[in-house]
Amino acid sequence: MKALNFTFCLSFLLCGCSVLNQPSKNKEVLNDSSQRIDRVVTLTSLSTDIVRSISKDKLVGIPGSSLLKDKDEYRELPRISQGRTPPNLEKIVSLKPDLVIGTRGFHDKILNKLKDINIGTFSYELKDWNSLENTINQVSSKLDMNDISKSIDIINTNLKECVVTNKKINKPNVVVLASTKPILSPNSKSWAGNFLQRFGINNLTKDLDSKSEFSGYVNLSPEWLVKEDPDNLILIQTRPGQYVDFEKSKPFSNLKAVKSDSVYRFNYYGLINAGSLESINSTCLKLKKLF
């Protein structure tokens, strides 16, 4: 069941929560003089944060994400989905949005249905830091906020811990374990891999070819892990208390990182799945403190 839960989460990330700045095959709404966007429905927690940071009064519907449920600023907004359930088409339509924002791949089906009834859509895919910045710029432009300083303000205000001034000369080496059964780790073509590179952290799996079903992630053998014997390990937790016996289990118990107490537990949101502006910023702060 643990492996199944992670597989679902990682599939969600790679299908939808990932931002390659490439053209979509789907026709999306474009801002022009005849179209004003005043009502926006978001299908992801990240796009919700971005829209609110740009123009909070335009949000009329948001996803029922765990990352948003305790936020006072979102308390009164209608939820168009709950947990892992797909967004409710009828509820979205009832909110009369000018624009619906989702992720490419994961939300294609519902976005296509909305386009068929002439509701504007925008989809994004998140793969690296540049694509995050591009998405913020694109959303800002669609909301008729064609001011690059607005996007810079969002990053400086909400992602201030992610500003990198000096990268370490002696880079610490790390292996990120996104899953232990199977042993999955991100290479440089993933959001997590790019994140580590941004902070000058030597990700030992960055150059390994992905032969797993998840693009940007590599299957590691126990033998490879023992041979490389990383100085640091990052464990990705999808729930509190996960991996409580990790340091006692083989092949991990004999690793240098385990023996030197250099095993760090990170939340799934932020490093594997961007999640929200807050989760990204929290991850940046933790990486700065540890490495």
C-alpha cells in the first residue's frame, strides 16, 4: 500500500504538476482587447497561490487541496474538487469563470471539455525553476498584469529563501530517495534534481539515465547505493511517521549517511511536487540550513 500511495503521488507529479515552457497542442485562451479576465478557477494549489499573489480578487474557485484547507485567505472560496477526486465540471461551470488553470497532462480531459463550451483555459507543466518563473509571468500576462516587476515581486515576497547568491565550492553529495520500494531517485531532468542543482548540491544520480516508468527518476539497485555510499541521504515522506525504521533496514543500515546521522526527511510537497509557493519556500529554507 505504501508503494501504491507513492506511485500515485509521483504519477500525479509527472503527469501534471511538472513547467516545461513548450507550446500545448490544445488551443488556450489568449488575452486581447476584447477579453477581460475577472473570474478565475484554479485546479492546483500552486496556481491558486500564483493567482492570489497577482490579483486575489479574481479567484472564484479553488481545489480542495490539503495545502490550502487551513489557510484563512482561502476559507470562503468554493472547492471544485476534494482530495484525489477529479475536479467537478458542473461546479466549475456554475462559477462562470473567464479562465480555468490546470496542469498539462493531468487536467487535459476537463480542460478540453471546458474549451468545448468556450471557457478559457491555461495549462502548465513544471520541470525546473525557469519554468516556474515562466508560469508566473504567463499567468500574470493572462490576468492583464503585463508588468514584469509584478512577477519579480511574487518571487521576492513568497520565495525569498529560494534566492541563491553563492553556491558552495565544496558541494555536499546527496542521494534523494523518493521511494525505497522500489528505490527511486531524481536525476537532473526532474523538478527535484533541478532544485538541488540550484543550491549547488551534488546529486549523485543527476546524470543517470531514467529507465523507470517515471520520467526524470531512476531506479537504483541496492548494490549501486552501497557502492556510491553517499555522505547524505534525503528521504521523501508522503505522510508523517513514514520510514521510522529506515536506519535499521538493509541495505540502508550500512551506509555512511546513516552511520553519521546524515539522513534528512523532507516533505513530498516542495522537493518532489512543488505543491505551493509556501512549500517551495520551506524546502529552500531547509536545504539552506542543512547544506
